[in-house]
Amino acid sequence: MNIEKLKRIQAYLLKRVHAAGWIGLGLLFVAGIVSWVGFNHVLETTNTEAFCISCHEMKDTSYEEYRLTTHASSRSGMRATCPDCHVPKSFGPKMVAKLRASKDVYHNLLGTIDTPEKFNARRLEMAEAVWARMKETDSRECRNCHDDQSFDYAKQSRRSAQMHQEGINAGQTCIDCHKGIAHRLPNVEQSIGAEKGGATQDVFHPEPVVKGETKAK
């Protein structure tokens, strides 16, 4: 009798364990969905122009400069906002960009660029960092809208068509020439006049590297 009773208790406990296991798996599944939805919501929220200019450092400087450019307002109404130019579309590179951008929160708390004077003092440093990243990725974000393989040179000015073809043949990328199209350029040092504490001409227009040149050496 005791053995039969123990068997019934054992079977009952096994059923409870199995039921608890399925309930646990269900809760984990639901939690996973909620977490993923929440993660994507945060990702999309931080990937908007409104979020980018929510701190006054960006709103009062970079955004005000951007508002006056063709990327902000154009004849056709097409716009390129902050994340279009500064955040990759692919998940992996996007996560890297988000992690890199987390330092902006730190500098926001420190007040590193919280005045126009502080911002302009670091303008060259910040610009060169962005230019270097765009150079490394072959101007990846530019190419989300601009495809040099689809250029219609007949619709470009003679100079534009010439410069584009020369740049492509020389292995140049968009950012090699198109600096300052959405934000004011840092000060430029010239051969005459007082020092401006700015960048030299070769920073803005580096010499093109001819394809195969490195191998030939």
C-alpha cells in the first residue's frame, strides 16, 4: 500500500515538474519577445533626428548649421537626417556606432562642448574623427542615397562630371572631397595672415592614392 502511494506521489510530482517546466519556457519566450520589442523600440528611438538634437550641444550648433543645407531642405523635399549620415543601416556596424556614441553622454555630463566656444575649440578634432570613420567605410552612409555607378554625367555640370570621374578613377571616396556639406568646416590655415589654429589644406583635400600604387612599391 505504501509503495502504491509513493508511486502516485511520484507521478503527481513529475506532472507538476513538467507543467512548471512548460510554464517556465512559456514565460521565458514571452520575456524574450518583450525584451526584443523593448530593445528595438529603444534602438529606433535613439535613431531619430529628434533624439540626436535633444541635447543643446547638437541643437544649437550642428543642427543649426545642417538646417541651412540641401540635406535638410531640397527642391524635391527629400531629406537626410542625422542617423542617415551618421548611423549604419546594418545591425553589426550600427551596434558599434551606438556603443561609440555612448561616450557622448559622458561628455554631455562633463559639459565638454556645452558652449559655442568649447564646441568650436574641438570642432577640428570631432570633424577629423568623423572623416576618418567615413574614409574607413568608403563613405558607406553617403552611398545609401548616392550611387556613383548610377551617375548621369550628362545632367551634371562639366566640372562636376570631370571631378567625379577623376575621383572614381583615382580610388577616392565621397568624404575625400565633400567635407563641410552639412556642417561648417573647421578653420583653415593659409600661407598668409595670422595663425587660425585650424587644419592645413591637405586635411581637407588629401592626395588621391592611385590604385595599385602601394603594390608597385
